[in-house]
Amino acid sequence: MLLLIIIINIFYMTLVTLRMILVIKGYRIVASLMSVAEVFIYLMGLKIVLDNLDRPLNILAYCVGWGLGVYSGGLIESKLALGYMIFDVIVDREQQGLVSKLRDEGFGVTAWIGNGKDGERLCLKVIAKRKEERYFRDCITKIAPSAFVVSYEPNILNGGFFLKRKHLFL
């Protein structure tokens, strides 16, 4: 019984975590469908625990399953890596070849010249799929090891390099 409660709650909280992320990322239809399974699993697990409240280990199992479910949901989300990343990259102006190398690797790049403390710098705004973040950072490190790189996840994207492709499930 304890193992069943833990497993049910792992499934439940994994779905909760993924559903919340899908809603935030704009996949409302998939999240809505997922919530049907989520609430069914939740009610089954809760019924088992409430029918056996006289056994404190059942409550502990419920709590352990909850925590493991949040953890597993986070792991799955990091593997899915939905969405995009924006990178601001600043390098020495002499590294003009970096732009074409990054474009050859499939990244969307906009470049301009800026002024830094030590003179002119090449500034890049790069968009990449979130799944490609590690690969992008590896490319930058190989080509321009002293590059200054800041990354962030955009909330809303309109137009541009990657967005010519249609999102599914929006």
C-alpha cells in the first residue's frame, strides 16, 4: 500500500509540474488534456490515504511521493527544454567571423558594433532553442573563449528567425 501511494503521487506531481510549465510556455490545449489525467490520479491517491488515515505511514508515503513527483517533473521538463533562449554576446571586434560560424551552426544572429571600456566590441543577439543552450555555449567557448555571454528566456516572441515555424498545440 505504501509503495502504491508513493507511485501514485509521483505520477500526480510529475503531471502537475509539467502541466504548469506547459501553461506558462503557452501549450494550453496539451496542458488542459493533461489535467484530466492529473485530477483522476490525484483523486485515486487521495482516496487511498483518506480511507486509511489511521496509518501515519500512509501520510508519510503521500508526502514522499509528492516530493519525488516534483523532482521527476523538473527532470522531465529539463529534458523537454521547451521554448527558446536569447543570448547577448560581447566579443572583441576582430572576431567578425563568429557571426557566420554561429549562423552556419543554425543559430539566428543579429550583430552590431558597440563601445566598451577598452574600445569597440562586436555585440550579438542570438536566438536558439532551449534544447541547444549547452551546444551554443560550447560553440562560443571554442570560438571565443573570452566572450561575455548573458542568457535569458523570452516570454513572448514575434517574427524572426525561428518563429517562421508554427508552434503545435497553441
